[in-house]
Amino acid sequence: MHIQIVPNRGSPPAVLLRESYRDGDKVKKRTLANLSSLPADQIEAIRAVLRGDKLAPVAEAFTIVAAQPHGHVEAVRAALKRLGMAELLASQSDPRRDLVLAMLAARILSPHTKLATTRWWQQSTLAEEFAVSEADEDDLYAAMDWLLSRQDRIQKKLAARHLKAGGLVLYDLSSSYFEGKHCPLARRGYSRDRKPGTLQVNYGVLTDARGCPVAVSVHDGNTADPVTLIPEIERVKSVFAIDQLVIVGDRGMVSQKAIEAIALMPGVDWVTALKTGAIRALAEDRAVQLDLFDERDLFELTHRDYPGERLVACRNPQLARLRAYKREDMLRATEALLAPIAASVTAGRLSGADKIGVAVGKVINRYKMAKHMALEITDTTFTFCRRHEQIEREAALDGIYVVRTSLGAERMDAAGCVRSYKALTQVERVFKTLKSVDLKIRPIHHRLADRVRAHIFLCVLAYYVEWHMREAWREMMFADEDQAAKAERGPVAPAKRSAGALAKINRRQAGDGSPLHSFATLISELATRTRNRCLAHGSRSDTAPFTIYASPNPTQTRALDLINAIEL
């Protein structure tokens, strides 16, 4: 008996089980069964039986001697390839380039210290896939030094990819705290990590209008925000060769002194916002008329204090309600701290104006509400009450902010100016991802200043890869796929998800019915696809194992397909 495949013109071929027999001097064939409906693997099994092969259950044919998570490594490696990260780091092959690529992948998948990284990546296929199995922490430090030496060239390539002449450049500064006391960059300064008194380092990130990172700079931990701005603009113009740009920075970054310096730089415009004191001055001068917000949520104005500039006043009612609620909550909390002190004074347990003042001073501004409280202290009495007029004056400006720009109306309308300023939330997302469990840029353990710079640069490059992976996986995650709709929504109102995104989230399912994921859970799902090292039963002791990859499930297949479709 044998299996014969018979062509069938435009239809699939027929698979027939036949036997040969002799009729006199002639050899003839007859069909015993039509196997066309059987799967290919079953047909091959029948073919093997007819050949006389001895079949056995798979579990009895070979043994899995090692199994390692592989799918998440495969996805990140594919993303690195699609983004051309190897060529971005160096045009020539280099063992240090392989180590940096491996560190980028490890930072995305499971961020650790450098010593822990060399141990962790042996637990997956990462070490073998990137050919770094023999590397130790000293090799990683050497690769970091090599990476730092190439930072300017790498960032210049990134700028060429993502920055355009006349386009928006977003810039903001953040900080991360240290473990240790001997790094030259470590200083005490304003802590964005809410760890006052700890040593820290500051770093500024430049992105395009979408929040895709292009460059990072590292500064001493006590460096003020505005000091870092002008050097970044000069770098964009001279190093990145972008003659015209619009720099967007927050109200603490783009100071009046910085604006005066920018005015001397041809081709540079800016977008920022006024601080609260400046807004109050405009309101008192009737330049910002609060009753105009009854009919609209933004209007454009000019003022003699800001010659040659455009101001766009905005009011967000939801933000106003939130600030009113928060202020009331903090006022009550402050009163709750002062009440026991007043009770102690009344009972005679606390006396003396100096002692009462010290006790009050310890708590009065814990919630930043001292400006709203009136205090009366004598040797034997202590009373407090709210400054209602002060509170009402502040409440009148709740939800109001004023965007300030040098751009002319012909280049960007009022709504566009507001959207440009609010785009700074994209840079805030960079810092949030860098500091969270995703990339763990903090705490910083390095002692040498250049190692700190290399560590931060490595984390930003890892975010660059993760940013593109997140964009590719939007349909599979709790993310809004309708990004174009943002330009059609009101620029002042809080951001809202599209109807499609809300429906997807309510169902907890993607359009094809598969469950939605976060970035972390999708990485975990991919990691369940393993690479297995196997040995056939009866193999000699010196026989090399063969490899079998677990078949990907539909979610894993779709995730990898989307990564392989990334375009720059």
C-alpha cells in the first residue's frame, strides 16, 4: 500500500490510499480510501506506518532537558531590528554593541543592576540570542563607557529621524535619587521623587511632538530648570542642524531670562505658560476678564507687559472643581493639626508665645495652607481662622491658565498653542515610565559621573524602543487607537478616550475578542512561549540536544506580527 497525491486541476489535489496488485501480466492499482480530508500531520503519520517506522507517543520519543522563556526576548529583539538599533549604535560590528543591545532588551524585560542583569538573562534565551552568555558585570561597565563615548553621534541620528525644521521640540527636566554619597553629580535639590534631603541627579529629556525621545542631558542634582534650557536649544541648532524650531517648556523652565536669551537666537520660537502670580496680575488689571469664560473656554489677548507675545487664557471647569476640593481638603487637614495645639493652650498645658509659636510652626505649612490661615498667639492664648477673602481671590482663578508664546497667529492658532503646551504631558510620560517598574532608572547605584550618564542614556534608549513597541501594540492594550481624533477635540477640556477605546475597555477585549493587556502583562504572555532543548531516548551521552520552539498562541503571533510591522 502507498499514498498517492493526484492533481485535481484548480482544486486541491486528492490524497488517496492505494495498493498495487497483479492481474495476469499487468500491474494495476486500486483505491482503498480517500484521505484528502485528513490533516497533513495525520497523512504523514500514515505514510510513516506504511514505511514500517515504529511510532510511539511523543513523550516516549524524547525528553526535554531544558526549557527557557523565549517569546518576550524574540519580540524585543525583533523591535531592536526593526528600529535599526544596531546600526544606530555603531555601523561596524562590535562585541560592546552586542552587550548594549542585550542591556537594552534586559532593561525593557526585567530591569536590574548590572550584576543582577548578567545573572537574570541566563534564565531566558536572551543571553544566547544576543551572544553575551560569557559576559560579566565588568564587561557591561566597559560597554556602558563605550556607549557614552558615542552618545552625541547616536542622538544626532535620532534627531535626524524624528525632528523636523520648524517642528515642536518638547523639553523637561526631572530628577532621581542616589544610593551612595560619593558621586560628583550627587547634590541636594528640588526632588521630583518626593524624597527631600536625599542626594539626586537631574536629567533633561528632549522629544519630538509625540513624546518620542531624541536626546538626554545629565546635570548636578541642584541645577535649576532654566539653566539647562539654552544649552539644549543650542544643541538642537548646532549639533542636530535644526535651524528653525519651536521649543515647548513648562512655566518653571521657560523663565523671563531664558525668553530674553531665546530672542537673540534666530529661528527659535517658544511656547510656555504664565505662573499663578502673573495670572493674578492680569486678572487684577482686567486683562483676563473672568466673565468671558461664561461663553467660551479660551480667548486670545495681548498685554503691555508681554510685548510681541500672544497670550491664550483658558479655563477648565473640571480642573477648577478639583482644585477647590483639594484646597478645602487641605484646609481641613491644617485645621485638624492646629486644633490640638489650641486645646493644649486652653487647658494650660502649653504656654508662652515662643513655645506656642514653635509648635504651630511645625505644622502650619505642612499642606501649604499657611497663606490661608490667620493666627493670633499670645503667652496664654492661641486662635486661628481662615482668611476667607484670600481664599476667595485664589478660588476665582481656579482652573485658569494662560499659555504664552512668541509664535505668530499665521503659524499657529490659539487652539494649536494650547495643544502644544499640553503636549508636555508626553515628556511627563517619559519620566513616569523611566522611574516606574517598567525601566527602574532609580535608585542610581553608580559612583562615577560618567557611569551615571551612561546609565541614564541607556534607560532613555530602552524607553525609545519601548515607546515604539507600545505604539505598535495599541490595539492589544488598554490604549486609544484613534490618535488623530485628538486634534478634533477641544484643546482646553480634559483628554477623553475615543468611543472605540471606551467600548474596548468596557468589554476588556480587543476587536477580535482576545483579552486586552498592559505592556507588562503582554510581555509576560509572550514569555510563556518557550525554547526547549530535547534529547531523543536512547541517545548517546555526547549527543547534542536539538531545539523545539513551543507553538505560539494567537496572541503571541499577533504581537510579533505587529512588532515586525514597525515603521520609522
